[in-house]
Amino acid sequence: MPSAEPEAPDRERWVGSTEVLCFLLILVGVLHRQIGALVTDPRLQTWLTVFVSVMVQAVPFLVFGVVLSAVIAVFVPRSFWARALPRHPALAVPVAGMAGVVLPGCECGSVPIAGSLIRRGVTPAAALAFLLAAPAINPIVLTATAVAFPRNPEMVVARGGASLLVALMMGWLWLRLGRTDWIRLPHRAHLDGLPRMAAFWTACRHDVIHAGGFLVVGAMAAATINVVVPQQFLHDLAARPVLSVLALAALAVLLSICSEADAFVAASLSQFSLTARLAFLVVGPMVDLKLISMQAGIFGRRFAVRFAPATFALAVLVAAGLGTVIW
């Protein structure tokens, strides 16, 4: 019985942090006009306007994605994926990549799902293609991108096409160059053994805290960039195509924004070209600080130090190439 006592405080703190985050998001959205009226500094008013606009547009897509990701994680049997994929590894890669179109979810959920696929006998190349494609080409993310870029509908096609191409190429590259000893098979997921509804709410709370927290940081960073960084510097950086692409790709890695919400942050960086913002959208769901950490924890450091840099380089090249062709 003594082992049961430590768990109660953890649960209370976890539920409490979820409630606090949701309450603060709602409060900022409802009272942003009143808060803005209290701010007299024009720079702070601009910061608040950008922050609130990003949050208000992104939160509905984030919540919808979290709920659907939890449904998939809890109610779809893991053995389904091994039966649904072709046995030939080269054919399993594109099928697994395209599965991301019908399986909404953010990158936070795709890492443990990919680990579960490997543990269930799916070839690692196919699981990695799914890991990269699912957060970037699912309907929620593409719809959010369309809403964020209403005057540039081609951004939706460019993002989906570039992301899928990178995912498939990385899967096939793993077939060619990858080694099984680079992957440490994952441990069992934390949802195992829980009743379905308990597992569902556990997954929702987990993703809200992780994805919501990074969204707040990303919105704050976007607002700060628009206010603190001199506009002339941003224009000079944006005028240099190569540097602007690399800068926004690196920014995507640092901000670690959930894929359901990153399009609104990218849209707010209007000083930069569409090609540079495409690089931000392609790199973000595939390589960022939280993903690198999760991949190292689930698959091992030997995997992460090889997979993340290769994915980053390929994502930047594909996004820059496709953006140059389109725009």
C-alpha cells in the first residue's frame, strides 16, 4: 500500500497544470481587448496583437488534432498496422507514408506510434516514413495551412508534397543505409493496461500539456520577433534567399511548435519569402528539439544523431527546391 501514496500528488499536479494552461488560453482569448486597452506602449500592443492572433487561430486545430490523435492511439489496434502494410519493405514505405493522410495527429504522438509499429514487426523504414509524414500531411494540418495562407493556396500543395517526398526519401534511404543496431526497440507505451476511456483522457492531457506549451512559446517568439528584431534587419535577411531559408529552418527546430499550429506562426513572419516559410513548415514537424529528444529516448542516441541531421538537410533541400519552382 505505501507505493500508492506517491502517485496521488503527481496526478493532482498533472491535472492541475492542464486546467491552468486551458484556463489561461481561454482567458487571454476572451479578455484580449480589455488587456490591450490597459497597454499603452505601441510595441507591447503590437506584441499582444500578434500573440493573440496566433493563439486564437491555432488553438482549435490543436485541440482537434489532440483529440483525434488520442482516438487513434487508444481505439485502433496496433496489430492493424502490421497487417495493413505490404510485406516488401520498399512498397511498405510509400503505403506507410500515405497513411498519414488519413491518420491525423501531431509529431508528439507519431514518435511513440512509430516505436510501437517497429515493436509489432513493421519494417523500420516504413515506420520512419510514417513518423515523418503523419504530422505534416494529415487533413488537419493541411486545413490549418489553408486557413493561415488564404491568399496562397499553393502553400498547401507545396507543404504536403514536399513533406511526403522527404518522408518517402528518408524511408528508402534507411532501407539502403540504415542499420538495425542503430535502433533501440522502444519500451511499452504508458497507455498500456489502462481502461480505454482512462487511456483516452490520459493521452489528451499529455498532448495538451506538451503541444499547448510549445504553441505558447512559439506564439510568444513570433510576437517577439515582430516587435524586438529591427524590421530593416528582417528585410535584409529576407532579401537573401539562402540565408532566409536556413534561418527559418533553424527557427523551426528551436521553436518546436506542434504541426497543427505552426502554419499560423509561419504566416505571421510575412517579411520572409514563401519559400523560406515553406522550409519552416516542412522542417518543423520532422526535426525540432522536442522530437530529437523523444527520438533519442525511444530509439536511442545512435539513431537520433544520424536521423535528425539527415532529415533536416533533406527537408531544407526539398523545400528550397520546390519553393523555387513554384514561386
